[in-house]
Amino acid sequence: MKIQPPSAAVWIANVSRQKSFDQTKVAIAGVACAISRAKLAEAIANISRFEFLVCSAACHENVVVGHVRGARFKSLKREKIVQQTITRFIAGTALSSAALFAAQPAFSQSAGNPNQLLVSSAVYAGTKSTVTVGQTLPTGGIAVAAGTYPDVFNNVAVDGNFGVTAPVVIKKYNLAGGRLSEAGSVTVPATVAVTSFSSKSELSLHLSPDGKAVTFMGYDAPINALDVSNSNSPNHVDPTNPVTSAHARVVAELDANGSMRGTKVNIYSGDNGRGAIRADKVNGTAANLYFTVGNAGNGSGTQPVQVVDSTGVQLATPGLDASDAVVGVQQGTPGSKNGFQFGFAVQQLGFAVDKSGKDDNFRGLAIFNNTLYVTKGSGSNGINTVYQVGSQPGVLPTAGTASQTTFSILPGFPSNPSVNSGATGFYPFGIWFANATTLYVAQEGDGVLADAATSPTAGLQKWVYANGAWSLAYTLQKGLNLGTQYHVDGYPTDSAAGGLRNITGRLNSDGTATIFAVTSTVSNSVEPGADPNQVVAITDKIAATALPANEAFNVVVPPAFKTVYRGVSFAPCSGDQGNDNAQGNSNSQGDNACGTIKVAGAGQQ
């Protein structure tokens, strides 16, 4: 029985436990038709598009109404749903299609839960009244669009710092049989942290080395506040910043019990914090620390000293507000317009000095083998590349050593400012170590729609270490459809993937790694950062040094209206996993040590 689904059809089908019934009334775009149970599986297999996914008790407790575009789950009668598995069908994928990523029954890693993936997102919450046409915006411009999404972002034409704070939503997906099924979501309380819509470099998720906590960065501000991402941070005020408000930045932490807490930090004044990672018992001591990365400075003149020392890599004590301190040896002279940096400065490599504070505009970070690594991939200053923080591998910075900590470019990675621009430039974002000699680097691309389809560098780069240096093995692009535009209902401009931003990965027992990533977007919209993006996955043979012909990305979370995906991480676990490797690459107790993170049930925000 072949059914040709009309556009925006609603399908009702028994897809979990088979209850005893002979016929089920199935409403298809208003047309009722009877489908016998024997034909039900065949009918579902021929459905190639779903509009939304809702669990209903209309036909006992196991009837699913499919709707994939919005990727939302709502329980209509939760009390009647008993031990039901809700399977999410990705748009354009039939039930009988191949797995979206390699299904691996066993894993060699133990940090975090490799069977549960977390995805952070910003969900626009503004209304028409959030911004009124004609009102004066924080930087003095006059609003040309009301607060309705996505038209509200036309205000970037009159306010280059325009943004609207939004709630942070973290969704949890179960990984089974090579597919994702959404298992719940949690909306981070605004009293803990909010994010800025549409700042695209925010909300990366990072799992702690012991696998017990996931962290990200946000703001201490109300929802629907304007231009917060370029506000000053308290006690680090730049008098030339056109955004005069002040808001603390926040390191937010989620543990396996679902507890959420925030630590306020006075850093990244004039710009945003990109990511944070927690490390406990640092270097074998009793110290617990957050390490963060971000950018600072939004003024028109010489960067004040207190702004420069709020940028780059910072550390803070969990639970202790305003405990932040800059990490990095001082370069140049405080108060100078150029050359004053903490950590890395281009003059160390013989290049002309850059604008103070901007050489350390970092956005990606990872801890591997007790060593901190960061990336820089945007801005005209500094060098877009991958850095090691600290001269001695295996030793993390501390409050006592922060001011003496040196930064160095990993040998073999770009070391010239010329890579900072152009279609073939180097734009690293998130990084993930599969092992000590294999590093995956997300490449965002140059942000130009016309360049995306032919970019040789955008996507997922694989770097391998040998003979004292790193070298690029190949770049995974197949399946990303770079530069190919897709449509999201309600969004006026079609978007395309331009590359990748944040990533995470898991080691599989067969010598492969599965990497999950959020895509960057390119389009003709006024603010591409507001474009709905995707979450994708790929499985790569770790030992491969030549591009495999049969490996390709698959979309595992499709784009959704009013939503932008920002970070990916495996869920934290509630016990000592016996892991001393920051990414869980050593196996001790496996999944048995892993608790199930307690986020709200499906549809509960």
C-alpha cells in the first residue's frame, strides 16, 4: 500500500507496542481513511515527510502523530503513557531508511553518557511589543522593525550591536540503533542565565573531564533585553562602548541530577563568553576551576586595561561570584592602543603588533590529557589557529600560575595572520580529540554564501600528529550540502550550511568515532546568525589518513523556526567513572557508572 502524503499532512500511526485493534482511523490532511494493522508498517515506511511528533492516548497509549519540521514533542495525556518509546523520524527520512549514523552497541569511552546527547539552543521568546518601530535602541539608532521574529533582526541595519536575550533550552536525545529520539528538554531558568539571540558563537556545551557536569556561558539579564551581548561587564566598563548597560556574564552548570546553578563572572566586557569547562581536583590538588574563553571590547578607542584583562582565557571558582582571573602572561604595555595582550601576541612571531586585547579572541576549548587547548577563528587580529595553553603538557593553569602561563600554536597548524580571511582561510571553532594523535577541528567557513559550495576548508577537518607536528589528513564535507539552501516554514530567507561550529564525539568499539556538530549558516538574510541551523553527525575511521569515499554527514536534528542550535555534548553522569582523561578516552567502568540525566519529560519545558 503506497500512500502519497500531501504537504503538511498529519499522520496517525501505531509505532510502538502493537495493541490489539483491527483498524485505526487515520486522518490525512482532513481525509479519513481506514488502514488495517497489517498494512500499518508499510504505510509508515512510505511516509517521507512528517510535520510534528506528538504522543497521544487517542488509540490507547501508543499512537504517534508525526510532525518533524518543528522537532517538538508534546505529551497530550502523559498519565496514560506507560513505558513508551517515542521514535523521532527526521524530515525526509522514512522509517525503513538506513540509520542516520553508525550504530555501535559498545563504546570504549567512559566519561559522560555516550548514549545520551545534549543540544543547547536559543529559542526566540520576543513578541511584537518587544521592540516598537520608532523606539530608540540602546546604541541610539531608531528601530525600523517591531519585535516579531525574524523581522526584528532587520534592526541590525540601524544598530550593529542588536540582539535580544532569549531562554536557553537544552534538549536530550537518546542514541539507539543509529538514530536519535528526543527524550526531554529543560529550559534554563532566567535567574540562572540567558543567551543572546542571535549571537552565533555562544552556548557551546562542554563535559567536565570526570563526566559529572556540563557547562556553558550566558548572561545575568532578563529575557527580551536588548544588546546585552555587547554590554559592559560590572567593574570593567569601557566609556566608549555604545552599549552603556552592564551585565555580569554567567558560567552555568548542569549535573546528572538535573541541578542547574550559575556563577557570575565579570569578564568579556563589551562582547561575549563563548564556552566554559569545569575541571575538578586540578593537577591533583583540591582546587576546582572553570576555564572559559571569549572576546572583550566594543569601544571606539584604546582598550582600557580592565577590558583587555577580561578577554581570552579566564578561570574562576565554581559557586564563587567574581572569582575570575585572566590566564596568560602579559604581552606589551598596559594602556597601549596596540600590542597589549594576555596570553598570545602576534609580535611573538615577528609580526606587527595588533589591536590590544584582540589577539586572544578565543571561541573553542577542550581539555585533553589534563592540557587546555583553545581556538581562534574570527576577527582580523591575531592568528586563526589552535593553541596549547601552558608550556608543559599535562598541567592546567591555576590561580597561582595564571599570570605566568604561556600560549603556543600547535606545531603544524597555521601560524600566519594571512589565514584570517578569504574563501580558503582557516576558521576553526570547536575541537575534539579522538586520541593523542587525532584531532577533529570544526571549520566554520568564511560566512559568504557564494563561497560555501566550493570551499575546500569548511566542514570537519581531521588532523593527525606524527614526527613532532600536526598535519591535515582530510576534510569531511559530504552530506553537509554546503551552500545548498533549505527552507524552513515561516522563515523568509532560505539558508544553507556554511560549515560547522561546535562539536563533540564518542569512540566506538570498532575503531571509529562518531562526531556530532552544529552547522553554521550562510544566506542573504540581514542577520545570518538568526537563521535556523542543523545538528549533524558522521562516523569516521580513526586510523584513516585518506578521505574515505563512503563517509557522509546526516542531519540528525533538522532546523526549526525561532530556534538556533549552538552546542552539543554527551550527558553528564552521576558517579566516579574512574576516568582521568578529559574526554573519556580511557575505559574503566563504562556505561555502568553512568546515571541518567534528569531533565524534564518530553514536551516539558
